[in-house]
Amino acid sequence: MRKIDLENSIGTTIFLASKSLERAAEHRIKSKLGLTASQWKVIMALKFFNGISQKELAGKIYVDGSTLVPVIDKMENGGLVERKPDPNDRRNNLIFLTKKSESAIDSIIEILLQLRKEFYKDISQKEQNKVQTILRKITDNADNILNKK
């Protein structure tokens, strides 16, 4: 039987790096702004796609739609988002940012930019560009496999 060396796998390294970046961002934003990971991801997704359905929003932040229901409920109760009926489909609600959540966007961005500096410390721009190029190729290859279904 063949064995897989997960410890030295590019996939494992990517996964661990991604999780570490995500956990650091979650911790920093929670400690400075009091927002959970799901909440700030919803806010940032709505910054770019304001007024989308809950299903579309779930796809943008890579979570299951049912997982998002209590998050949106809590955010709506806290005045961070509002649901409005979809004029094209009465069965759907569209999710919108409120003034309260819009005011948090600059703070979230500032925290993420500061973290980026810390994450990329001692990594040259040339090295960063090379990593991005490689990761984009891996992503494209994976997407091509998925699109062949």
C-alpha cells in the first residue's frame, strides 16, 4: 500500500497556513471590534454584494445556508444587517448592511491590513508574487477538475 506524506504535502501546508491566518484574523477582530468570524465575514461580503439573498451570501463566505440563519438573526437583532423582501421572489429576503455595520468596515479593513503586514514580515514582494502565482495555478487546476463533473 502506498502512503501519503501529509506532513510535507503542499495541500497540508496551504490548509494549515490558511487556518492560521483565519484564526489570527478572527481573534484580532473579535478582541478589537467584538465581531465573530461569521459576522465580520458577512459584513465584508455585503460590502461588495449588498442586497443579496441568504443563499448567495452563504456561497460568498463558504458556509452552508442553514448555518447562516442564526448568524443573520443575531446580526439583525443587533442592528448590523436588515432583511428586506426580494421584489422578484416573495419567498426570499435580501440581506443589507446597516449604517452600524458600514461604520465597522473601515476598522475591519485596517485590522486586516495590519495583520497582512505581520503575516508577510520578512517575505519579499517577489516571494509573495511567486506564491500567489503558484496558488492561483493550483486553484485553477482544482476548479478545472470540479468543472469536468
